[in-house]
Amino acid sequence: MKKTLLIALITLLTVFSVTAENLKIKIEGPERSYNQMRIVNNTSKSDFDCKVYSLKQKDEKFIIQGTLGVFYLKETGDSDSCSMDLKKNSYIGIALPEDFGKCSYSINYQDLPFFDIVEITINDGENPEGQEF
């Protein structure tokens, strides 16, 4: 009974993680490295968490190297931050909940006296950049 329940739970978690909305972002900005990431919720969604992964490019695909942090966002306008080491030209992946729907992001780089921050704002809808006007 316990094995069946455990297998069902693992299968359910795998299905949720595969169907979740994912964002792949290249860290650019002026600094060589950043020591903090902040995620801002500018969507209509509330009470969700998102995981941030470091990604490594292998051929045409991106492979997860490790988890950088979990960010908890309660409401529109809420933000969460986490200390981490991010190098310029590296890639990160952000996994959002499966029911999140289409979203876009904007990225801002801040150079403060003790912190170099990568701030990612998640927005409702798709990013209109690159679309015909």
C-alpha cells in the first residue's frame, strides 16, 4: 500500500513539474557577476512559489545543473529575494506553477554598494517585443 501511494505521489509530482510554465533567461547586464536575485510578481496570480535553476547549454538543449533558490510570492507587487552567485552570460531557468498560463518577464540589473542584483519582474501575458505592430 505504501509503495503504491509513493509511486502515485511521485508520478503526480512529475506530471506537475513537466507541465509547469518555464522561463529561460540569460544573465547579461554590465557586471561580471551578481550576488542576489529578486523576483517581483506583477501578475494577477497570488500565493505561488517558483524555483530557479542554473542551466548549462548542451548542444541545442539546456540541462538543469542545480537549484539556486525557491521564491515565494503572495500577491501582486510582492517580491522575494535570495543570495546566490550568478555569472554574466550564464543561463537560469524559472519554473512557475502549471496553472500560471502565459507570462512574460522583464529584467533589471542593479549595482548597489554591497549587492549586485538581478531583478526579474514577471508580468501577465506574452511579451509584445518582436511582434508585428
